[in-house]
Amino acid sequence: MKLFASVIILIFLSLSSVNAQKIYSVNYATQADIKVYVADYSSQADLLVYKVKYESQAGKNDGKWFFVKYESQADKKIYFVNYESQADLVIYFVDYESQAGWKNKSKKQLLY
């Protein structure tokens, strides 16, 4: 019985812990759903992004991204641009999961 309860708790925790979107980085802007610029400072960003380690953590539109190996696995295809003026979305990569999230919620629909 203890084993069964432990398994149920582990399943619940794994489903509710971290949520992310599956992202694929394309080679050409014409292939992308969104053009993204990586800012030098978090204050310049629309979205603070945390890269999660496992695909199983993928889910919500909350700044937690998993980069997939194949385009067909992705929720969104992005292209990294060289200039902020070319971008649909400005992001900044953060070091901690708790820092991830939207700073400019008006652009949130870009990743739905």
C-alpha cells in the first residue's frame, strides 16, 4: 500500500512541477513561427526564459522552454535574429526556473 501511495505521489508531482513549451530553432526566418531576439539584460526582455532539461516537463506558456531535436516535435518554431528591430519577441535566458515568466503580457499570444 505504501508503494502504491508513493507511486501516485510521484506521478502527481511530475505532472505539476515544471511546465514548458517545446521549441525548435530553425535555420531561416521564413521557416519560423516567431522571430526572437536575445537581450543582453533582463530589463529589455518581453519574456524571461528558463531552459528545462527534459521534454516531459513541457506544457504551459510560462517561459519554461525545452528545445527539441526535430521540427515535428515542436510546439513553436523560432528563428534567432541579430537585431531587436527584426524580432517579434525579445527574450532573456535566466539561470533559475523561478525567474521565468512574462514581463510584457501583451505578447503572450505569440506562443499560443
